[in-house]
Amino acid sequence: MLSLLAHPSLRDCRRLFLRNYEVWINIGVHDFEKRGEQRVLINVDLYVALAETTPAKDQLDEVVDYDFMRRSIAERVSHGHIHLQETLCDDVAALMLTHPKVRAVRVSTEKPDVYPDCESVGVEVFQIKPAA
């Protein structure tokens, strides 16, 4: 897979990531999905400008804290039933873009337990923050 860091507006960025963050949530459009929680894996890539996130003093407040990603996702999934993975992806991406240091985001969600004959089914979205 070609790195999104090759995109012209992201060449001066670093990529932060959260891999396979496992949540159990009520998600889906079918009746059986609405009766219980399903395992969902969430992946996030944040693209942040090197000039704004290269620590000079080796301090956490100089960078984007990984807790921001986990906390934002946990808050979103706590709001109750979600019909579509597309909605979840879009919502998580929008939350990530609220951080002032985040220039772009890639979010994917996967439901690994839907079909016995494949690893997972999922959705991915990529968004670049509009220039200010």
C-alpha cells in the first residue's frame, strides 16, 4: 500500500497510529445485531505537521497524545447503537480532525466476526482538514 505521506499536502508530516483498538459495541442494521454487542477493530492514522509536533523539550504537550485517539473513540461509541460502519468511520474521522495539530486522518473499522469464511468486513475513510 502506498503511503499517504506521499500526498503533496502531507509530505511535511509524521504519521501517528492506533492499531486494532478493540471495542465491543452495538452496531448493525439487522435485528440480531441490534440485540447485542459486536467486536469491532478500529484503526486510526493521524497526519501531523513535523514543524508543530517535533518535540524540543521531550514533553507530551508538544505532540498529539495517543490518549486523544482512544478517549475520542470511547466517547463516540458510548453514545449507543450505530447502524453503519460508515457512520462510525466518519464520526471518528471528524473527531480526530478537531485536534488543532491534526492535518489529515485515515480511519478504518472492521467487524472480524461477521462471516466464517473471511477475516473481516469493514470500511475506511481518509480526510484532509480544509486549509484555514
